[in-house]
Amino acid sequence: MAIYILIFAAALVAALSLTPAARWLALKTGVVDNPNARKLHRNAVPLLGGLAMYVAFIAVLIVF
């Protein structure tokens, strides 16, 4: 059971540390959801947060 907690903690730390880098990359490359009349947000929203979680998950699977 302890190994599952360790895997979860490692994936959590990896995802939390990769998310700001993914946000920066999305803003630099223009991978954003721009606001328009049908959307509620006022500023561009980066769309690479899922990529950070996916990379963290795969990295933890490879390591463990």
C-alpha cells in the first residue's frame, strides 16, 4: 500500500512542478483559448495543463 502512496506523491509533485512550465510554453507558443463573445473568460487561457499532467504521469510510470 505504501508504494501506491509514493507513486501518487511523486506524480503530484511532478505535475505541480511541470504546470508553470507548461503555462509559460503555452503563452509563448500561442496555444491559448482566446476570449470571444461566447466565452466567459476575459484573458487568454493556456491550454497545455493537461500535457503537464500527462508527462508527469508517464514519467512516474517509467520510474516506478
